[in-house]
Amino acid sequence: MVKTITKIIFFVSIFFVSLQILFAQPNYIKMQISPLNRTTIFFDELPTEFNSYLSQDKTILSIVVNNANSKVRSDSIVSDGIIKKVELKKFSNHLEFNLYLKSPRGFTITPLEFSRALMIEVFDWNSLTPAEDNYRMGQLSINNNLAVARNYFKKSFDESIANAGYFLGYLYLKANMPQLALETLEKAERFGCNIPDIYAALAQTYYLFNDKKNYEKYKNQFYAVQKDVSFKFIEIIPELKDSILKEYSNIFEITEEKVIDTTSPKVDTAKKVTPIVINETPIENKTERFSIVEKVLIFLVASILVTTILLISLYLKWKKEKRLLEIKQKFETELVRQRRKSISNKLAAETYKKAEEATKTEKAPEKSSEQTLNPEIINLAEQIIDSKRAEVNKEKNDLEKITTKSAKIPPRIEVAMQIQKEQAELIKRKIDKLEVAEIPLEKEKLEELAKNLGINKTSLLAKKNIEAIESNKELHKKLFEKFFPQKDE
């Protein structure tokens, strides 16, 4: 039973841990402004569901990260650059970050997989060079179409935009093209890339080439810049190679024309009455990801299902053990009953045997006592008792006569007479209570009884001797000849 419960608890624990991993929420760690036009927001896991909103005057940028959590309810940082202040507000199921700008700006939000962070950069669309414009378009495309994003980054990097080299090398590394990734990342480092994740990308690339020295070097550089952020390898997906290297020349040209039209200096975006809304969530993620309500429902259904299975298994186990226990108790009860039955039969037989023996031994003395009881002794005892009663009555009458005749008796004599009277009464009561069956047969016991009743021992012995002499004719003849000698004629 204990082993079964332990196994069930183990599997339930694994199930709930799996659910927590499946529905794990990114937790906010910190945010920083560096350089002055960039804000980086760090999490323990990279957020995949977020939306961004720009105010009508383009001076307040709001970023909502869904299904995220924070240990603090609010947080804020300030700077002297274009980004004046960044505030965090915690809600029940999402986090909101508000960036306050000094002047109207456009923006991009790019996930950094190594740092597990969102990088927000603000810029002026009207002052961008073509190379910078390709770089920004690559950042906007990286969440939707990797092939388009690679083309933009490649064009921008060819025109010496160092940060575009990081994202291009990151895409090569992600698609399992380490040689192209190493060449691109090293070149981006020489150009002066200021995105810290370039050190982590170089560390993982050197690790793939088994270059431990450079791996440790760039890993330490990453720690030195990012400090509290831990270093983790990113997942490499070889299947991305075809999609990244696809040629979208026609699409790219059409997209480029649209970008030129929308980013033309002739368009004054500040005069628009509707806010610019850029959804940074991947399109495929919208169809694959669950909403918070769906996750809660799935979790509840799974929990109820697991609990039901657990309860049913425990009930079946309990029922089985109860049945076995009942069988065991029934067997033990029957065994005890049979033992008691056999013991009681044996005891009854022994008791009956002992009772028969006791009855035989008890009946034997009664017969012997009846046989040894002499009628002459009984008559003698009755005569003695009657004579003693007569003597006591005579003494009592004499005492009454004396007391009546003498009007004045001395005190001592009166006391003695009273004592004698009480003794006579006591002896009389004893004699009256005496039964023939209580008269002992042994000589010593008869003498003791006579003594207790106040009967004269001498008279009893004399009477007994006389009877013995009368029964013994030879002794009687000798005594007669002794006391009555015959005279010689």
C-alpha cells in the first residue's frame, strides 16, 4: 500500500511539474537604459506574447507582456537621454512597461534569446540612412519572416551596420550554420557591435568548434557586461536553414517599395490622429499558444482528471485490502472457535471424570460413619444429657428455695449464687442446643465435650467402667470374689 501511494505521488508530482513547465510564466528581473536610446528588459524566460502601443503624440510607448509575473508591483528607472523614464506596473495576468520620450520617435522591439530580454530601441524615422533603415526593417521582420529578416540584416551589415551583423550571425547559428555564424559574429565584433549577446553567441559558436579557450573568454565577457544574467546555450534548429536561406527577391522588392513609401521623409507621422500599433507577437504563435483562460481551464481539467484517477486507484486498493482483511478475520475467528470447542470438550470430559471420583470418595465416609455409629453410645450420651439436665434443674430449684427461705443473704454468697445460677443457665442452653449427631465418637473429643458442658468427668468414667465391667463377665466374677469372699464351711 505504501509503495503504491509513493508511486502515485511521484507520478502526480511529475505531472504537475510538467504542467508548470508547460505553462511557465516569464518573471521580470530588471531593466536598464544603455545606450541612451535603448531600454533592455530582462526576464528569467524569454517572453513570446507581447504587444506595443505608441501614443498619438509619439512620446509614450506602452509595452504589454502577457502571461508574465513580477516579484515587485512597480519599478522605474530614469536617464538623461531620449528615453526619460521607464515605469513597470504589475497586473494580475500581465506586466505593463511605459517608456516616456523627450520627443516623438519610432521604435523597434527585438527579443534577445541569450539574455532572455526584450530590447527596445527608439529612433527618428525621418533621419535614418538606407543602411539603418534596412537594419530597422530586419528587426521588425525577425518575429514574422526569418528569410526577409536575413535579407534586411545582410544588406545592412554589408553597409557596415555592426549590430545587424549580430542578428545575422545569430540566425546562422540558430539554423546550425556555425561557420557562417562565426565569420559574421567576429566581423560584427570588429565593427563595434554594442549588443552584449554577441559574446554569448561567439561563446556557443566556439564551443561547437571545441575551442574551450575562446569559449571561456567570451562567456566571461558576457558575464562581465550582463552581470546578473545567467549564460545559457540557445536551441539550434537545423530545419530553419531552408527557411532562412530562401530567396524572396520579388517579395523583398515589393516589401522594400512599401517601406520606402511608408518611411518617406515627405510623410509627417506626427500629424496622424490614430496611434501606431505594432504587434510584435509572431503570427504562428497566436494560433499555437493558449490564452490565459484556456491554460487555466486545461490545468483545472487535468488536475481534476489526475485527482479522480488517484482517488479511484486508492479506492480500489482499499477495497481489495478490506476484502483480504475480512477473509483473514473470518479464518482467524473460525480457528479460535474450533480451538475453544476442542478445549471445552476436553475440559468437560475431565470435569465429569473428576466429579465421578469425588462422588465416590464422598459416599464412602458416610457409609463408614453410619456403620461405626454404636447405638449404645448414642443411648449413653442421651442418658448423660438427661441426667445433667436433671442435676442443673435440681441445683436451680435448690438455689431458688434458698433465696426464698433466707430473707437476708450476705453479699458475697449472693454474688456466688448469682454466678452459679448464670453458669447453670449457660450449661442448660448448651445442652439444649446439643444434638445427638454432634456427639463425637472418640474418647478425647467426648471428654472435651463433657468438659465444655460442665459434666463431671469422674462420673462419666465411672459409669463407663461400670458398663465395661458388666459386659466383661470374667472381670465381674473376679471383682465379686474379691469384695465378697466366700467363708469356708
